[in-house]
Amino acid sequence: MRRAVCPGSFDPVTLGHLDILGRASTIYDEVVVAVLINKKKSSLYTVEERMDLLREVTASYGNIKVDSFYGLLVDYCRTEEIPVIVKGLRAISDFDYELQMAQMNHGLAGVETMFMTTNPLYSFLSSSLVKEIATYGGDVSGLVPPLVHASLVERMAANRAANA
Ligand code: PNS
């Protein structure tokens, strides 16, 4: 069985992520979406909330599993016996850091990284931009799955009410 992991923060999952996950799911028998538990980074959604959204938006693929991990990605790969990491590359600006991580992960544990070019429709898209736009009431409906959009609208309204 060929398995791959797609790691990330997914705060929240965007259409760009979903594009990569869906395409990876046609290449591998099982794709594990692994949400990083990052205690240093502040996030809009908790890890559990991000995992729930991911589960809902990937359910129709049938071979995508959602999990979380803490610590080194290569340790997660070793424990779960997953030999391949799949990453989306949006632009050349992603490349330097992604190359460095891929080489480090290969050097550390022999884990391979496969890069998939992002659909040009989403080459400008990031979770951070989605959050910033949504915070100031901008329209992100074309950037995230409908479920995530509904959740963002609700979360932003709740945040505004809490800060009023
Ligand atoms: O969505 P993000 O925040 O860009 O994802 C980054 C992620 C989670 C893929 C990366 O930070 C990661 O792999 N972190 C785990 C810690 C780790 O293994 N660090 C060493 C990398 S060589």
C-alpha cells in the first residue's frame, strides 16, 4: 500500500490545500493529512477544529485520513511508517525553504518529498491571507471550501462581538 503524508498548519484548510490533497489522493492509496501541533504559533482554530474541517472537506475522497502530530515530521513518518511527504509549491518563493526542509528530512530519516505544482488558480493563496481578509470583512468565499467559509464568517462575527 502506497501512503503519503501532507503536513501543515491548515489554519484553516483552503482550496489550494484541497487541490493538492485531492490530486495526491489519486496517486497514493492513502493520504494522511497531518496537522502540526505548534504551541509557539497562535492560531484561529484549535487543532481539533482544523482536523474536523479537514475531515469534512476530504470525506468524499475516500482515502484521506486526518491526524495531528507534535515534534519532528520525520519522527511521525517513522512511527506511522509513511515514506513520502507531499507538498504543494505555489511559487519560486516557496522553493528555497521547501528544498531545505526536503533535504533535511531526507538526510535525517531517508523520507522522500514529492512536490506538486499548485494549480495557478491558487498560486497566491495562503491561510494567513484568508484570515487577514476575513478579519476585515473581505470576501473569501472563492478561496476556501463552503463549509470553511461558513465557519470563518461565524468565527469572525464571534471575535468582533468579543472585542466590541
Ligand atoms: O502549513 P505550514 O505551517 O507551512 O506547514 C509547515 C510544516 C508543518 C510542514 C513544517 O513546519 C514541519 O514539518 N514542521 C514539523 C517540525 C519539523 O519536522 N521541523 C524540521 C523540518 S526540516
